[in-house]
Amino acid sequence: MCDEFIRGREFRAGFLEGPRGRVEVAGVSELSFAGGEHGVRTEGARHRARKLRIPPALRTEMTAIAQKAFDSLGLRGYASLDLRLDSLDRLTVLEANANPGLSHDSHVWGGRAFDRNIRRIVDAALR
């Protein structure tokens, strides 16, 4: 299988299922492609990821895309999406991960919000 390479910024965004099945952003990180990696994810790129505050319009678009992924793929509770933002500001889904790792030191799930995110995942599972 071959896919078209999309040059641009790459994000990993975590989403939580909220009330009535609506998804909400848990966190977003951006992968850095320094050192000649040319936009291909390596272990080095993943370890250079940084937590990111994204503009409201981009956050809204990511959430709408995630809602479609949750609905289309039957995702429940939580998931992450890897996305690319091209030079025309178009988002493309690279991957949907229905069971991403959860870590207290993750840029997407962790930090001060880690306990709250875990509680929200459990609440979604109990609904």
C-alpha cells in the first residue's frame, strides 16, 4: 500500500468522550522534525514533541474531525488522532488510535490534567 506524503506540521491530539457521545480535546502535542527527518516520524521526533496550545479555530476543526472518527469507527471513551496540517491549512488524519498509551508525563494526556482525564475516561466507560 502506498499513500501520498503530506508535507506539513504533525500533531497528536487526544480526545475524550463526553456527555451524549460528544468528543472533547484532552491535549495536543506537535512533533518536531529537526535534524533532517523531513517529516517522517522517528523515535527522536516523538521524544521532541512539545505540548501545544492551538488557536481556537484549529481546535474546533480538530474536534469536528475527531467526532467524525469516533462516530465512523465506533470509538468509545478516548482515542488519539495523528494529523498533518499542510501549507494550505488543511488537516489530514494520518492515524486513529483507539487504545493510545496513557501516561502522566504525556504531552497529550498528562500534566495537571492527568487525574481528570482518567476520571473522564472511566465515566465514559460507565455510561
